[in-house]
Amino acid sequence: MSVISNVAEGFSRQTDREFAQFLYVAKGSVSEVQSQLYVALDLGYLSQEEFNDLYRQADEVIKLMSGFTPWNTASLIPWGEYAI
């Protein structure tokens, strides 16, 4: 839920710089989900097949967010080397 909330909050700021920053934060949230998938797998809450499917979906979300910005996000955030 935090991923979509970050995207929505960034969009509502109505500046490219803040929107790019919130997309960067949302991407980090997806990475957090991926790390929790490893925990769930290790604890036996997910099968390897379920893990693979969910991890792949998270990767797809990251790719979609990366293509979501029509501008060069590296020039919009001060720490541009970490841009989406």
C-alpha cells in the first residue's frame, strides 16, 4: 500500500522534482517487499513457486515505475546517481 501512496503523494505535490523523489521512495518500498518475500520463503510461508511469482511481479512494478517518468530523474533529485 505504501508504494501507491508514495506515488500519489508525489503526484499531488505538482512539481517534477518532488514527484521524482516520491517515485524513488516508492521504488525503495518495492525493494522492501522483495526482502520480506525472502523472509516469508525462509520461514516456510511461501513455496518457491509462490516466491518466484511474487518476486517477479515486484520486479515488474519497479520496471513500470522506472518507465513512468518522461524526464531524466537523475537531474531532478540531488542524489541523481540513485535515480529510478
